[in-house]
Amino acid sequence: MAAERTPQLVVENLEVYYGAIKALHGISFHVYPGEIVTIIGANGAGKTSTLRAISRLVKVGPETRMTFEGHDLLAYPPHKVVSELGISHVPEGRRLFGNLTVWENLQLATFARKDPPEVIQRDFDMVFDLFPRLAERRNQRAGTMSGGEQQMLAVARALITARRMMLLDEPSMGLAPKLMQEMFEALKEINKEGTTILLVEQNANMALRFAQRGYVLETGNLVLEGPSQDLLANPRVKEAYLGG
Amino acid sequence: MSQVAQQLFNALQWGSFYALIALGYSMVYSILMLFNFAHGDVFMVATYIGYFVATLLLGLALSGSLPLSGVAVFVLTLLLTMFLASFIGIAVERVAYRPLRDAPRASAAITGLMVGIFLETLVLYLLGASRRNFPTLIEVNTFELGPVQVTNLKVLTIVLAVVLMVLLHLFIRKTKVGMAMRAMSYDYAVIPLMGVPLDLIIAFTFALGSALAGAAGVLFGMAYPVLDPYMGVLIGWKAFVAAILGGRGSILGAVAGGFLLGFIEILVAAVLTSTMRDLVAYSIVLLILTFRPYGLFGEEHSVRLRL
Ligand SMILES: Nc1ncnc2c1ncn2[C@@H]1O[C@H](COP(=O)(O)OP(=O)(O)O)[C@@H](O)[C@H]1O
Ligand SMILES: [Mg+2]
């Protein structure tokens, strides 16, 4: 692929430990601006740890290097990865503030933004456009919504916090096929507007159809990478992740 | 009848003290699941701050250096004390609790107790053992409210406590920092993903709690003007009990628990001899907690989620 492009995100030799357990054994990958990239892997492979490392929520090994648009990620505390570098993160299990209303969840996401109110209002209009259900439910407590609605809010909230790159941790989890389809269409839309997407998924079929490129993560090591087409056709991927 | 109404005002006055201090315990607990056992002594230090501020302002007003009316001196004392007290809370968090944020909660609790002893000893060392008298900021006079005789000071205490609670409520409901505090009480770990600096919200929470303790200190000092370095211990523990009674981490609970404790104490004292007061009053509290172990407004499980 276009070798002259510079990657937006570069991860080199990423190691994550939980006490004595090594969750990631020094993985390296990169994401180009505007791309949709996926990392697929089974439960426990280290997908969540990878995203948590980028968001600076876990300590990384001494050999690890990570840069985003040329900035050393390791020099940023978690909240500044969001507010200064522009990386948003939809965590595994959505993690909404269930005691806050839909509107409050979105409002809180503007905490560190210095944009004028018109710009923020435009972003609100945009997410309500993308997910009209959220507009209807703006005064409802997030914790009382259905799983699909909660996932929409989790994505909307991330979109409000920052939008240079979005990290998505298994957004398909617990969604009915139709809702999942809708969710990925919305994500395509978000990507078209200029947000780079890094998606980690167990649902390899869905993820590889959505992404342009993919990596395969097995127990803390990246074992395969390539254009999604190739991975979908790869016998090893078919065997292990696409049900034969 | 008028006797009962009279006691009602006493209960509301003590309830105001307890509630204002209990709020500090509950706010910190709600975001950090930590009982800040130094808080009673923060109240004590805040009362001393109030004493110095009041003495200074009163001196300036009486010497004519500053053209301040009596009411202005009181208002300024209250606001300045709240402002300065907030830094005591911020300092306690910064020095004692922040390094222990990932340590077991028991370590933080023990540290809090030691910080309390440190503050008591520090005040004792700096100011000596002699007791200080809080200056008279407002001429206390008694007036008739229907059949009841009340002092203007009691009414002022109760009204101000309620006003501060309403302001706190609005702050927590309407501002982004308030939203962040509520969000944090629900799920601590994802707060940074919202671009929200954890440290800022935590410092703010300690500041708010200590400012309320500062307000309690000024009002308490005006009503019970003899100050000593250990004055925060008993009232601090009682306010802590009020916070538990209301439901740990619950803002509404702290207010309800504070006033309920005020009522129980005054009621027991009115019926029995006052030496029996705490024994019986706290037996009642224990009984309530037997039937409602999470307090009046507490959640059965406030599970701290991890990301
Ligand atoms: N907080 C934690 N403490 C200890 N071990 C953990 C923790 N989080 C994850 N792990 C371990 O790290 C490995 C990778 O987990 P994770 O990154 O969550 O994988 P995935 O998201 O692919 O399911 C697993 O073996 C998991 O048990
Ligand atoms: Mg995971």
C-alpha cells in the first residue's frame, strides 16, 4: 500500500503486564490517517489491553514506543490523550454513566473542549442526526436504556470527546444482528467525516467486512496482518475465526 | 408545646452543624470510596481560621481602618473562611491520600486518622494549650416566633445551612464539575476517557467539603465560642455517624442523617438526663442501622468498576 504515507498511530513493541501475567508480548502495528483498521482475536487475546495501552490506562513495558501524529503518547496522561491528541475510546461494555441522563453523558464529554458553543452544538446536532433515538431519549437516564441505545450513546459520547481517531472495543457485543448492522453503518459514516477508526473485535466476520486492514492477535502476539479481503480468504483465519 | 418547638430549633441548629460536616464525608466517599477521617480536624482547623479572620476583620472595622458594618464583617468572615478552609482539604488530599490512591482503602483510612492527630498537634504546638474565644460577630438576641423564643443566631445558622445545601445541590446538578463528580461516583475508571482530569475533580470535591466545614466552623464558633484543638474529634465522629446513617456516599443522605441525628440527640436529652444522651442516642442510631444497614439513602451495592 501507499508507502509514502506516514502512519497516524505507530505502536512498537507494546508490552502490557498485569502483575506477573504478560498480556501483550511486544506487538507492533500502525494505522494510517482516515483508515479503518481492526484487530481480531479470541477472548483473552489482549485486544482490550491494546486499546487501554493507547489510552494510557495501563502501564506498558520499558521497550514500548507509541506515537500519535508524531507525538510521544507516553508523555501524555490519559485525559490529555483525549483532549490534546484527539483520541476517543469506546470501552468494552460501554461503561456509560448510568446515573446520568443521555444529555448529561454527552455534556460531560465536552468537559475539556475549548471550542465555542456553536461548534459543540453542531457536534450535538451531528450525533443526534446519526442516532435520532438518542435525541428522543435525551432526558432519560442512560442506565435505563436498551443495550442497543446504550451502545449508540457510547459511540456518540466518544465522538463528542474527540474525533481524530476512535478506538472501539467490541461494539458489536450483545447487539442483535440488525442493530449491529446499523451501528457499523453509523461508524462508516463517522469514518467518512474524517475520523480514523481502530476496532478490536471477536466478531471477526463483521469486523473484517467493515475494516480495510486487519491484524490477528493470538495470546498477546500478532500472528497475521493484511488487507481485510486477504484475511477473509486466509485458511487459518477461516478455520479459527470464521467458523471453518 | 412551646417547649417542644423550642427544642425543635435546637435540633435544627445541631442538625445544621452535623449535616454541613457530614456532606464532606459523603462527597469524598462517593467519588473515592474513602472515609476521610481527617475531616473532623479539618473542621477544627477551619474554625480556627474563622477565629483569626473574624478577629482580624473585627479589629480593622473597630479601629476604623476598614469601613465595615457588623453584618459585612460576618459575611466576609464566612466567605473568607470557606475559601481558606478549602485549601486545607486540598492539602490533605494532595499530601495524604493521593499517594495512596491505589493502596487498600484501610491504609488510606489509617493515614487519615494520623493526619487528624497531626492537625490537632500542629494547632496545639502553634497556638498553645490555652483556649481561644471566638469573637462576637453578631449581637445575639432572642425574639418571639409565635409561642417560641429563638435567637437570631440559631435562625441564621439554620437558614445559612439550608442555603448552602441548595447551592451545593445546584452545583452538583448543573455544572460540568458537578456532573463529573456524579459520574465518578458511578464509574471512576472511565472518567479520564471523557477528557476529564481525575485529580482536578478529586481536589474540587475535597475543597467543597472543607469549605462547608469552614461554614460550619464559623457558625459553630459563634454559638459555642470556646475553641480548642480537640473540638473537631467528637463533632467529627458524630458527623461521620450522620453520614453513615444517611447512607454512605449519598449527598441527600448526609443532610437527612445530619438533621436526624440532631433530632435524636435533642429528643433524648429532653426526655432523659443529658449524661445519658449520647448512650441512648447512638443506641437508636445502631438500631436504625440494624434494619437499614446501608443507611436511609444508601445503595446496597456501589460497586467500583474497573476498566
Ligand atoms: N485487570 C487485569 N488483571 C489481571 N489480568 C488481566 C487484567 N485484564 C486483563 N487481564 C488478562 O490479560 C489477558 C488479556 O486480556 P484482555 O486484554 O482483556 O483480552 P481481550 O480483550 O482480547 O479479551 C487475559 O489473559 C486476561 O486474563
Ligand atoms: Mg476485551
